Amino acid sequence: MLTILIANQKGGVGKTTIADELAFELERRGASVSFITTDPQGGSVHETDDGDEERDWRIVDTPGVLADALPEWCEAADMVLVPMLPSPRDIEPTLRTIEVARKSTSAPVAVVVNQYNPYGVLDRQLAEYLAGEGERVIAKIPKAVALAQAAAGGCSVAELRNGRHAAEAFARLADGIEAVLDGGNI
Ligand SMILES: Nc1ncnc2c1ncn2[C@@H]1O[C@H](COP(=O)(O)OP(=O)(O)O)[C@@H](O)[C@H]1O
Ligand SMILES: [Mg+2]
């Protein structure tokens, strides 16, 4: 079983959305997925399940606060994903979260830039800045109203007609995770 922890001490960056859609994407690939949310505010489509160790993957969604338990959660992870928005005010909490993760685990830590606009100057500069800092940006998820609609409807964005673009980004995220955990690079 491989555990993917999704964490950023900042709220509203897309942790829960990414946790849900990553779980759906891995299931579409035929894998069995266990879902855990440690966020008391919840909000995910998936509910915390029995944590069956026999499953292929475990996805762990976390709350948007500097949780005392973050180091412990990171220790149990095979990979840590840190979602952030392409906004200057997300840089500091994101780098702090990455620092805690790196102190707690030798597992790979990667950034997911959420609500990314490929034509936005700030968005591109942020991706370049992170790369310059040596941070791995494993995926860029577009801003898509279909993601909010899917969450409201309790389904994956891939099931919505206007969700294809976002679904493709989650497929690339899953490809990237598989490549990193296979020991390859991205
Ligand atoms: N890529 C996106 N495009 C459009 N809306 C998004 C996107 N990602 C997240 N959202 C919306 O932003 C809000 C916050 O996302 P959420 O996943 O709950 O963040 P967090 O779990 O980090 O607090 C939700 O209403 C969600 O539907
Ligand atoms: Mg959340």
C-alpha cells in the first residue's frame, strides 16, 4: 500500500479537491483506494473508510492549519503533495509546509499548483520560481468550475461534460506520482 499525504497549512488551496479527484483517477486505473480525511471540517466526496491495508493506495486529506500531527502524518507517507494557488501569498505557507515535511520524511515532496492559468504571467513566474528553488512541481491543475460542480454532485469531474480538461490534469498528476514512486523522474 502506498500512502499519499496531501497537506498545506493554508486553507482553500485545493487539498480536498485534489484528494478526491486523485482517488477517483487511481480507481479509474483499476487500483483499490483507501481514503482518510483528518480534517474535522471534512468536505470531501469520499469519507474516511476502514483503512484496509490490503488496498493499493491510501489518500490522506489534511486540514488547512499548522497541525501538530503533520510530522507524524508525513512519516507515514510514501509521498507528500503540497497544493498551492498561484498567488504570492501562498508561497510562504507552502514553503513552511514543505520544510516540515522534509524534516519528517525522506519520502518525495512535490508541489501541485492548483487553479493554474497557463496564460497568466504570475502563474508562470511562480512555477519558474519554485523550479529555481529546487521544488518539484508535479502537476498544474486548471481553474475549472466543473471541479466545484463535481464535488457538489458527489462525483468525479471526469463524469461531467465540462470536466475533461480538469480530468486530464489529474491523469497527468497520477502519471507523475507513479513515475516518482517507480524511482523515475518527471
Ligand atoms: N482547480 C479548481 N478550479 C475551481 N475551483 C476549485 C479548484 N480547486 C478547488 N476549487 C474550489 O475551491 C474551494 C477550496 O477547495 P478545497 O479543495 O476545499 O481546498 P482545501 O481543502 O485546501 O481547503 C472549493 O470550493 C473548491 O471547489
Ligand atoms: Mg479541505
